[in-house]
Amino acid sequence: MALLITDECINCDVCEPACPNLAISMGPEIYEIDPALCTECVGHFDEPQCVSLCPVACIPIDPQHQESREQLQAKFERLTGKSPV
């Protein structure tokens, strides 16, 4: 599952630099998450960094991009070229 930034985003700028996959960027009005790059931090951290840092809790799971933990791990491996340790 990719994550999604809702319109409750206050553009506080904490999520973008925290994303290890560079999946977060500024959209026309608020930050956006590219579902092709989002692994929910699987492979990097135990929890999504953007979610843990967001002061307004506006980053839920994107219902349009549901993936299992195994699919997220495979995406991480494709994006980074790293295999699980």
C-alpha cells in the first residue's frame, strides 16, 4: 500500500526530506506521494517516517494502491537494487 497525503496537509515540510525513496514532492497545493516510489518505508525503517513525523496526521493508506508487505519489500528491492539482509 502506498500512502496518501490528504488536503489537511499544512505544508510543514517535514515529510519530504524524511522519505528515503524520494516519493514525496510538492504538488500544486500540498505535498503528494508517488505510489510507484512509496514502500511505506519497508526496507528502510520499521514505520513510515512521514506518518511518524506528520504533526496533523494527514497521511493515511491510499485505498487506490493497496500492496502487501511482500509487494512493498519487492518494490524496495527494485528501487534500490538491494536484497533483504
